[in-house]
Amino acid sequence: MQGRTYIATGLAAILALSIACGRSSSTTVSPTSSAKASTDAAAGPDGATLKVTAPKLVTPINDNVASDTAPTLFAEASNGKYAQGSLVYDFELYDENNIKIQTEVINGLSWKVKALEFAKRYTWRVRATTDSAYGPWSTFGSFLTPEGRGYLKGNELYDPLTNGRSDIITGANDVTWLPGVGVRLNSIESFVEWRLQAPLTDGEFSVLITNLGNSNEQWKSKVMSMMAGDGVNVTDNSFRFTADRRNADSGGTVRYTLRSRGVDAGEPNAGGMSWSRAKVYLWTFSWNNGASRLTVKDGGPNGAQVKSVGASYKAPYAPNPHVIRLGSVGGRGGPESLPGATFRNIWVSSAPRPNFPNDNQ
């Protein structure tokens, strides 16, 4: 009996040691690289399944007025057990009716939104994400878009032209500022000029024009133009663009000339039409990767397209400095601006034209 007791006691000790060793082994093994970090805890109160902190919003917040209609949103990184080198960030942007209008998932903490409307309030938030797991959302930040005042930022230009001469205009000659209406060219030598801070190689140049009648100037009347500001007259400029509204004898023809890198793209002609001084017309010239086009809409951005013509060009279009003008930029034949043409809401950018105040009036 005594021998049996010793044997049983020995077996029990061996069994207990085996169990203890097994438990110790299982608790010291680290999670494998294939294990999902997000699944070791239940979802948080806001549905978060990733153990990181919410990002902190930096700017724009607290209803600050953005510098333009396409601001860049900045946030600070999330922190936490699984935040090392594996996170991307999910941004959301909402309009003043709390409707989500833009979203982007990016490998970074700054996001430039697409152009928004003027004089509006927007809110935004961001969260960290990895694989199919999401961290908690940040608090909402808010900002206001500017009140339709002009700005020049890099190769993007907006000027309402209804508030008098802005400080971003680099030159003007023989024009009249009409409060609430725009700027009127008074003679063949009239112009308004801006210089972009960087060349715009692909984009659009659009402006509203009123007081376009069926007049009969004895020159090739120009309403908008661009060139490289290197002192070379537009006729020989390596990056020449001019858009014409020809006279009544020519049928009120819409046409343009374009030269890029010293190579002519021809003189695309959209044909003639009868113009009304009481109407507003949106003129838009676009150029992108070797394809250019001039269009005219009757009634502003929401009006019917009445003219469209295009041509290929030698890309890239890169005048430096990049000069923008309403009216003519001169040439061997001298200035050829269209007297009486009145302009407002000029837009030059790689982004599509936003909705501006008074665009369709």
C-alpha cells in the first residue's frame, strides 16, 4: 500500500508540472504577423475596431475663413499600440446641410479638397484605418469659404472684378470699374492683367462677359489672352493664346489662336453668331495634355453651349511668367481689345470652375 501511494503521488506531480508548463508556453507566445490587430477587442462606442487614438484636427477649424475655396485640411497622427507605420487616414467633408460631399483615404495627414462654393460653412473629420479596421473619428472641425473676394495662389486665380481693382492685379489700362457689375474695357488699348505665381501647364481660363454686341470694329477684336511675360510681343510669343469675337462684317465669329513651345496650333474657328448686349456669356478656354478647346455658353455656367471648337497643341503649355489678360496683349499690329466688353468672375486653375456669386445673372 505504501509503495502504491508513492507511485500515485509521483504521477500526480508529473501531471501537474506538465499542465503548468503548457499554460506558461501559451501565454508567452506573441501574436503572429498575420493576426489582425483590430480584433483583440470589441468595437468602441463609435464603432471603432482599431486600438488607436482619434486624430487631432489642426486647421482649418473653429469657423476660420479659408484662404481660398479649395483649402488643405491638416490633422495630427493617431497614437496607440498598432499605430506604427501601418496607418492611412480617412477624411470626410460635409456641407452646411450636414451632407457628405467629399471623402478621401490617403497615406498622409493633409488633404486638399476640391473647389467649394464661396461664402459657405463646411465641416470635416478624420480617422485612422488599416486593413478593414477603423480607429475612432476625430471631433468635427469647421471652416468658412471666403466671401467672393479675389485671390492669387500659385497658379490659381480668382477675381470677382465687381469690387474695384484688387491688389492681385498687376496692370490695367483704360478701364472702368462698375460696382457690382465688373470691369469694362473702354478702347482698343484697354486691358486688365495678372501674373500667376507659377505656370499653369494644364487647366482652364474662364470669365463671364456682358455687353457683347454686334459692333463693327476694324480690327481682330480680342476678349481674353495669355502669353509668356518675357517682353516678346504676342505675335511672336512662344506661348501665345488669344480669343476673338470678330466684328459684324465677319459674322461675329468666335475663334482663337494658340502657340505652345513655339509651335502654332492653327486658328480654330467656331463660326459666327448674333450677340446680345443684354446677355451674359461664359467664355472658357481649356488646355490639357496637348488638347485645347474654346467654348461659349449663353446665360452663364448653367446656360446653353452655343460655341465650341478645339485643336491639338505641343505640350506642355508652360509660359513663365504666365501672364493672364482680359483684352489684347498686343502684337505687331498693335493692341486689339474689344471696347465695351464687360467682365466679372475670372477663374484660372487646374480645378473646375466653382459656383461664384452672380455667375448666372
